[in-house]
Amino acid sequence: MGDEAHIPNSYQLRDDFKPKSENADKNTVLGTDSSVGTEISQVAWETYGKDLDTLVKYRDSIKSGSVRDMAKNWRGHGSSLNTLANKFSNEVKSKIIDSWDSNGGSTASTAVQRYADQLAQLPIVINAIAHSLDFSAEFLDITRNNIPDDKGMLVDGKTSVVTNSGTYDTAESRAQLKSLLTQRANDVMNEVFVPGGKSVDAVMPVFPLPQPVTTGLPDPTGNRTGTPGPGPSVSTPGPGPAGPSMPSLTPTSYAKQLEQQQKEQEQNRTNSNSNNRGSSNRRRLSRSNRCCSRGCKRECRLLSRSDSSSRRSRRRPTPRASPAAWRPLPWRGLPPRR
């Protein structure tokens, strides 16, 4: 009996972990059966055979909540884009119907519908990306929740994957436990993490390239290519004097003519100012020569007063006497002699 109470531990792991080792198909990863374009990623997936401490550190670094937040953001962008695409199509086609009543309006409406159809494909791709992220968060959670630490405890700190039969540990039993736990951690990586990652990488959604929306539609402006037919006949007037030829006025020639006219006007103003200044200078020189040639300051003053009085006389002409005032002075005789 005493020998039975001192039996070394023999460890086993619970069989609760039963992962799916096969890869998921496209519809499972993307959550849609629509024809979403995909491409294969270039990630080189490996078979894990690492030590337990490395895998426990990786387990503790997994943040699946951040992946789910990204999926939520992508899904929100898809919903907003879908709403805007429908609003764009409805408003533009309504404007065309109200203000473009012709064959061109019908052509433009068809082109807008094609453009709206291309926009409608984008939310489908965006939602596929969001579902792929949700799928990734799910297999990351399974990976995180099933890797045990060196004591056999899972990440919740409450669940143990170890069962034992014995009463004490030996170096051999501890080595056996670590080997079992290391094998379980690597199994989780190889049977959950790697297949899940490969499934996601095999169907990476890609956005479709934009396509022309007017292919095969007539020109909405009504323009036609080719040589136009003969126009209506116009009666020719009889012989008469030849009128002046009228040159064609293009926007370029009109701008040049306007610029030339502005230059000529500016040159005329410059010449007029120069002439006025020349006349004033000549008058000053004439007076200067007239007085200074005599070399007399007195005469210069006299000439100056004469010029000013003549200017005043020109400004205020002296009134003439009326005919009634033209009568002879009375004779008063000769002055007395002395």
C-alpha cells in the first residue's frame, strides 16, 4: 500500500481539441457566392515545430479584436459607397430626363447606368474583404484559445488540458509533460492557424478595373463624322461694286488686334504729352531770349509786366463806349496868356 501512494505522475492531455485540418473554400471565406475577383497571396506558410515558450508568446500577442474592428470599418465603407452609388445614379438620371429631351439624353442616361453598375460592384468586393477579416479573426481566436502554457493552462487562466495519474513529479515526468504541451501547441498552429491562413490567402479579393461606359453608344452631342452633303442653294446677286473684304476674326486675331489698338492709343497719349511740354518750353525760351538778349534787368521786369498785363487784357476785354457817349467836348476857349 505504501508503495502505491508514491507513484510518479504520468500525464495525458484532454481530447477536447479537434480542429479541422482542411482548407475552407472561397464562399466560406468571402461569405458570398458572387463572382468576386481574387488573387493568391505569396505568403510562404511553414509547418510549425517550435518550442513551447515561443508559441506561448505568440498566443499572448494575438489581438483578434483589432481584426474584427477592421472588418467593421470595411463593412461600413461598403454600405456608405452603396448608398452614394444609388443616389448618384438616381439624381443624375433625373437631371437628364428633366433637361435633355432627345436621343442624346437617352444615350447619356445609358452611360450613367453603366457607370452606376460598375460602382455597385465595389460594395460587394468590400463586403467580401470584411468577411475575410471576420474569418481570419475566427481562426485566430481558435488558435489563441487552444495553445497551453508550460503548466497546461489555457489563456483564460482557468482551464487545464492536463490529466495525470500519480502523486509526485520526477525529471522524467516533467519532461513528458513539457513534450506533450509542446506537441499540443504545434498541433494547434499546424491544424488551425496554417490552414486558416492558407484559406484566406488563396482568395484575396481584388477590385475590378474601371471599364468605358460609352462603348457602342452614339455620340450624345449629335456630331457625325464624314463629308457633309450639299447645302441649300443660295441665289447670287447681280453685278455690283465690289465690297471690302472682311477678314475672318478668330479669337487669336481678335486678341492681337485689341492689343495693337491699346499700344497705338498709349503711343498717341505719349506723343500728345510730349508736344504740350515742348510748346510750354518754347514759350519760356522765347521770353528768356527776348529779355536776356538785351542784358537789362529793368527791361526784363518791364517785359514781364507787359506779358502779365496782356494776359489780363485777354482775360477781361475793356468794354466799348456806346454811340450816345460820342459827343464833342464844350469849347472853353484858349488858355489865357501869361
